[in-house]
Amino acid sequence: MKSINRTASLAALVFAVTLVAGCGGGGMSVGNLWPFGGSGEELSRVPPNSVAYQCEGGKRFYLRYLDNGAAAWVILPEREFRLDKVSGGPGNRFGSGKAVLEVGEGVVTLSDGPTVNYAGCRIPSAEPAAKPAEKPAAKAAEKPAAKP
């Protein structure tokens, strides 16, 4: 009976070693099986099909339009919700219950009841690229030659 247990233990050990060794080939390793990443590259935190807005006070949220602009999906750090387009009134307004989203010319405001929670929200833009400095030789070539 001891020899059967010993044989079964030895077979299990050989199987386990072979299985772990097999994971090392073909770009696969035990380290690559870790489900929480580790490749060093950071994944995008922007939800798909949404636009990031940066607001006064360092607040930020994401906005996604639904149903060809008939509704807006607001993504806050602590919750997400849908606002339907409100007909009539100036500009684009979306509302549902107490929450109101007003979309103006480049500025978005989100209020939840009587208080404005997200004011002066804009899409963050990259700084414009600086123009390359002109070369001194090019400037000299542009000036007409002085007559003696």
C-alpha cells in the first residue's frame, strides 16, 4: 500500500513540475498569469466613447451621449446616471429629477438640486505646440544685401 501512495505522489510531483515548466515556453510564464497586470504600461482610465471634463475646484467627470444626443450618461467618480434631453429652453439641457446638465459653448455645468456641483467644466486641451525658432542663417538670407 505504501508503494502505491509513493508512486502516486511521485507521479503527481512529476506532473506538477512538467506543468510549471511548460508554462515557461512561448512567451508565457507564471508571472504573466497574474491577473492584475504588471506589464508596466498604464491602461486608459477614460471610459469608452466618453469625453473628459475638467471643472473648477479640480473636479472631473466623464460624459457620454446616448441615442444620437437624446440622452447623456454622466460618469462621476462615485456614481453614474442617465439624463434625458429637456425640450425647449436655450442650449442643450439634460435632466432627470433634480440633476441638470447644461451644455453651452465650450462650458458644461452639472447641478444636483439647488447646488451646482460641477461648474465651469471644459474639455482639457493640450498646450499648443511652440513654433520652432527660426535659424539665424534663414533670417540673414531674407534680408536684401546692402549696396556698397
